[in-house]
Amino acid sequence: MSHAPAPPAEAGADAPPRSNAVVAVLAFAGIVVSLMQTLVIPIVPELPKLLDAPASDTAWAVTATLLAAAVATPVMGRLGDMYGKRRMLLVSVVMLIGGSVVCGLSDALVPMIAGRVLQGLASGVIPLGISIMRDELPTERLGSATALMSASLGIGGALGLPAAALIADTFDWHVLFWTSAGLGVVALACVLLFVPESKVRTGGRFDLVGGMGMAVGLVCLLLGISKGADWGWTSGTTLGLFVAAVLILLAWGWWELRIEQPLVDLRTTARRQVLVTNLASIAVGFAMFAMSLVLPQLLQLPAQTGYGLGKSMLVAGLCLAPSGLVMMATAPVSAAISRAKGPKVTLMIGVLIVAAGYSLNIVLMSQVWHFILVACVIGAGIGFAYGSMPALIMGAVPASETAAANSLNTLMRSLGTSTASAVAGVILAQMTTDFGGYALPSENAFKVVLAVGAGAALLAFVVASFIPRQGAAAAGAPLAQPASEPARATAK
């Protein structure tokens, strides 16, 4: 099969089957990587015993992956634009496999955390995959393909929870990681066989100072958000991390504006369409994660509480799994609406559906089917919202900056999910009820979190209303070079 640098539209009769293979392989890789976020959830309560370590230390098995993903996503996106998106995609999948093997061989805390860091470093797969699609697919396929790739972040999480619970209940816990390693090997082989290397590159030198500055700033920010409840929001450690994050990220922004080849082109990200889309992405990420926090807990709390359903982790995961399938099914619908009305409209429809799902859950939370219905409604909204974001980003940046721009958008979603975890944790910890001598989150606490999730979705709607309206035909279409780009290049 030839990978000559011809435009996708001129690829000839080979284009449809090759396009199908590229889409399927990249979406599969995205789902495999997104599984890493929910992989250890079923065994989190058992980790102190399994690793012979305090619970406060074993919590790093989750936190380390979050921090590594935050650092890796923008860095791998920039490296992909510079040195080849497929090459960086392969590096990411290899890190996932390596991390899974390390965890599969571990019985102690340090190697487990090291393996989870490697798994987190693979998170660049989704923005890299979106960028490869932009370079390789015909225009008519691009919208639905990128919508599916973007939604794979939620699809993997929804499908991964019941699968991980089933494996953890049936086999030794190490099988979780050997399974993820096996899926990674399959993804690696498929990428090698079916995904061509993009010819669109920026070249240049990697901004090492910018990479280190962003990494340290993000780690300080996300560490403060994720551990603030444990350390105390007014503790010196938490406040110190937030102050350090602000100072470091301000210095980083100053540096990025001064150099010719920055890690993140802040002038591009300041364009109204990119900036507002990223702000909306934070609110959407917040709204999405509230579902993952509330629904499993309500399903698993003892029925004697009067509002819990007393189900197992496996049943809770199975109740959420249909939402992943709904996200997958809505990808082509999202693309069709974006083509007809523009991706801004698709995003606004999606967040309204999410808000409706949370509102529905406030009044329907007493039967298993209530949670399945709510998960499907919210999943449909997330599918619309996530599917529209790559089209909005790609409609405002040149092809040579696609991976970096999509990576930053993915990072904004992660910032939203991290904030949701912290806010929900505070609410559930403060609004409790006594159950047999144990403090459990009250029914009203869950309803407040659901209301906050609905509010975040409505906030995303308001923010999205400020996105400039695109022509319907432009939705997801490759952008050769923004009109402002030559002027900026001359200014340098």
C-alpha cells in the first residue's frame, strides 16, 4: 500500500478501505488508553493490603496516572507536530505496554506507581489520533471519525469499569494489567500495519524549557486539586502548590510568548474560537466526571440507607457501560449536525442533554433502570459535546499545529475532571449521615453534586454561545492556513 503524500481526496480507489482501517485502529487505540483511568478503580479499596502500604500512599496509583497524563498530553502533541504523529503515537502505546508489564509484575508500591506513571504518559494517543485523521482522511469522513476518536475518552472509561470489575472478581488482580498489556500489543501491531505516517510537520527544535515549565506548573496545580481534600484546602502544602502553580505558569506563559518555536503557541490558543472552546471543555469535563463519581456510589451503598441500591461494583459498572455504547453511536450523528449547523450548535445541544440527564437523575434514583437511563442520556450529551470539539479546534488552527492544539483541548477536559473530583469530594465529605457508626454521604449530598454537574453543563452552554459561528461546510474541514498566520510570521 502506497503512502505517497497525495491529498486524501486524491487517494483513489484505495481511500475508503484504508480510511476505514485508520479510523478503526485509531479509535481502538484511544479506547485502550482511556481504559487506564478506570483500570484500578475496582481494586482501590484492596490496594493497601495488596501492596502492603498505607491507603494514603496507595492512592498515588490513581494520582500518578492523572499527573503523568497532564504532562504528557501537550508534550506528545507538540512532538507529534514536529517529528511525526504516528511515531509519537507508537511511542505512547509502547509506554502503555511497558507500564502495564511493570504493574503486572509488581507486588510493591514503588513499581506500581512507576508503572501507572508510564500508563499515564500514553494519554497523548487521543489528540495524536485526531491529528492523524485530519491529515489522512477525506473531508467527508473527517467529522464522524474525529467525533468517534474524541468520544473514545469517555467510551473507554465507561466500558472499562465493568470489564475491570469482572476481571478483578474472577482472577488475580495482576491479570488487569496483563490484559491491558495485551490490548496495547494489539493496538501497536494495528498501528504499524494500517496507520500511515503523516507528511505534515513543523520541524524545528523542541522547547525543553517550556516543556519543563508546563510540566512543573501543571503538576503543582493538579496535585493541589487532587490532594487538597486530604491535606486540607487551607494547609500550607495545598496553598503553596497553588501559589507555585500560578507563578510558574505565568513565567511559562512569558517564556512561550518570547521564543520563536514555543511548546504551545499562545497566540493561536488566544484566538477566540480556540480559547472559548477550551474554556467550554473545562466545564464539559467537569460535567462528565460527576456522573462517574455519583452513580457508582449510589448503586453500591447499602440498601438500608434508604437511597443506596446495595449492588456490586460489577453491577455498577454494567449500569454505566451502555453510556459508552451511546457515545459511540452518537459520533456520526454529532458529525452530521456539525456539517449541517456547525460544531458550535452540536456542542450546545450536547451540554443541554447532559444538564437534562443530571436533572433527571435528581428525581429518578431509586431503581437500577433509572441509573441506566440517566447514564445513557448523559452519555449521548457527552458524545455530542466531545465530538464537536475537534472540529472547532481544527477549524481555527493550521494543520501543522493540529496535534498540539488538540492536546491542549484534551488537557482542558482533564482539568475539568480533576476539579470535579475535588469539588464532589468536598460536598460528599461535608454532607454526611450516620449509618451504624460510620459517616456516609447523605442523599442530599449526592443531589447537590448532581445539581452542580447540571450547572457545569449549563455553564458550558453559556460559554459555548460566545464561540464564533462557523459556516456549516467548514465543520471539521482541514484548514490550510489561517489568514492571520502570515501576518504573525512577518511580525516575527
